[in-house]
Amino acid sequence: MSDTTANYSDPSITPPMGEAIPLGIQHVLAMFASNVTPSIIVAGAAGLAFGGAEQVYLIQMAMLFAGVATLFQTVGFGPVGARLPIMQGTSFAFVGVLAGIAATQGLGVALTSCLIGGLIHFSLGSVIKNLRSLFPPLVTGLVVLAIGLYLIPVAIKYAAGGAADFQMAAESFGSLKHWSVALTVVVVALICKFTGKGLISNAGILIGMIVAYILAYALGMVNFDGVTKASWITGLRVLPYGFEFNLGAVIGVTIVSIVSAIETVGDTSATTKAGAGRDATDEEIAGATYADGLGTAVAAVFGGLPNTSFSQNVGIVGMTGVMSRHVVTIGALVLIIGGLLPKIGAVIASMPMPVLGGGVIVMFGMVAAAGMNMLSEVTMNRRNMLIIAISLAVGLGFNLVPSAVQYLPGIWKTLATSAVAPTAVVAIVLNLVLPQEE
């Protein structure tokens, strides 16, 4: 597609609809699997039935409010929105913290924290340019790497069949049937990525999951009861799990929100560089941050998880040369329509664990690789290596040995074992207090 598409470097210019619609759908396909996966994981941590109505609802909200948050970015209003082709989606960065909160405190506490954290995130728009110095590649790279390393065991568990999977017997965990389905996703995704172009290449993971879904159906692993029972149109529920404030949970979500805000600054800058060959303005960076936080807060009111900018869609802008924000607006409308149709959410929820596992092996591995890529910009002197060593040792160590902090009260133990929060705190503090080496 990049070979035949004109170069539209002005965000306000719309390509002909014959080009704009396929490009918008391409943006959706590139982020779709990553967008719905966090909701599935957090729903499982909260004890919701796999494929049940509540999980379907959370998947719908992931689609709906990814679309709404994207409109905040592309269309904007007042100071909200970068008015750039930035695709928003449910963030993996929050999965570790929110899964722990949902498992120990419930979805009410988790979503209340997202609401308050989103508002705090929104407020960062006015000061974000002053905070960038606190989050150099050393800190952001460490946090992103910790997120990926924390999630990789979850991917392996899902690929092997999922210990809490209601569709499969526990004794079949790790069976050849499960792994054959999971590895189908990986193999097809690699083939699409390295032999396909444009749409095929960018949607490789989604295509792999579709192929594996068909294989799982042929092997008798798919149950369509939930799809049959699901209605065609959904109604939104305000605070579906109540409003339950917990200070520790809010602090944990806020820490990740700050890191997410810095990530969005990077994506905004990368978008203008890739599509227009220029640096992002302060107004664009502030607008992107406002949209990030507002999208997260609004989603939480109705049961959606935090939103952030999606880096893979920045790559599409660079590949196609199309900087038009209206193209991404089309993608947002596709997501909104899908989010209002429970049948679509039910089809996604009917996906067997190994299909999801195969997809997230690639996705979570890429998260870890992205963190390593950020750290490649860091000079590996003794100071920085010491910060990396201590931050990862504490963050991942508490996660692997949770009994080491068993005497911490409730939510603080959850945060300490989330991998992400302790890694971020230790990295930020050490980066501030340790003197620079010459």
C-alpha cells in the first residue's frame, strides 16, 4: 500500500475515501489484538468467567473507548487532542498493577483507581514538558522492559491452556493440542510480517490468531454458546462495579500513568517525525497528554481500562507516508461501532486460551524488546548498570517471591509484587540521587 499511496504530510488533509477507508481499517487491524488483550487478562484476574457476559462487556468497552479516546486525539476540542494521526488503545503498561488490584481488591477498586489516575494524567498536560527530564530512556526503558518480563509468564500460561480456563480440563494443561494452536499464531504472524507487505504485514498477529482460531474450532476447542446468547446492541453501564476508593491503588495506577504519559510524548514526537519530518510542538504534546488522561477517565466510568497511544500505529504512519488525522478518525469510528455490538465481543471472548496465548507470546515479547531498544540509547557505565540491576532485581524479585513482602498491608503488597511499580520507583529515585559519571 505504501508504494501506491501519495504522501500526505498535512494532518488536516484527507486522502480520497478509496484510500482513506482501507488505511483506517489498517490502523485498526494493527492494534486490535493488543487492544482487547488487557481486558481479557484483568477480567481473568478478577475471577470473571472466561467467555461470560461480564468479560464480553469489558472487551466491548476496550473497543468502544479506544475509539472514543482516538477521537479525542484526532478531532480534539479546546486544548484536548494533538490533532495528529495518533491511535489510542488499552495499555499493557497497567496490566500488572490492575490485575493485582482486581484479584485482591476487586474491579470496583481497580476501575475507581483508573478514573482518578486518568484525571491526574489529564492534569499532567499543563506540565508534561517539564517532567520529561525525570523520565530519560534509562527510566522509561526499565519500566517497559519490566512490563514485558512480568507478562511473559502469563503468555506461556495461556499458550499452555490457562489454569483457570473454563473451556478446558486442567489435566490438559501443556498438551500438544494447546501448543500446536498457540505456535500456529506465532508461525503465521512471522510469515505475514516478513513475507507480506502493508496491511498483511501490520496485521500479522491478528491474522495468526484468526488462523489459529479456525484450527482450534476444527479441534473442538471453541464454544459458541456465549455468541448465541449475546445481544446485537449493548447499553452502557455507569460505574458497573461501583466506586471504591483505595489510596494505595490510586498511587500505583498514577505511577504507571506518569510513565504512560511520557510514552505518549515519545509517540507524538515519533509521529510528527515519521509523517511530517518535524518535531512535535509543545501544544501537540500537551494536547496528546490531555487526550490520554481524559480517554482513560471516561473509559473507567463505563468499565474500560486505561488508554494510551499505540506505537505500532506510528510505524504505519511512517510506512505509508500518510499523516492525515482523518484516516485514523475512520479507524476510531470502526472501533466504536464494534464496541457497541456485543456479538463481536462474544466472538472474541469465545477464543480459546491457546489462541490468545500464541498472540501474547509475540506481543509481550515485543514489549520487552521495546524496553531493551530504549535502553540501547543509554550509556552503559557503572552508574547506569547499577540502576538497571537494582531496579530489575527489586521489581521482578518481589514478583517472583511475593512472600518476601507478605507483611506489607493489602494493596501495598499488591503494588510491591506488580513488578512495574517497584521497578519504576527504584529507577526514578536512583536516577535522581546517584551522581552522574563523567
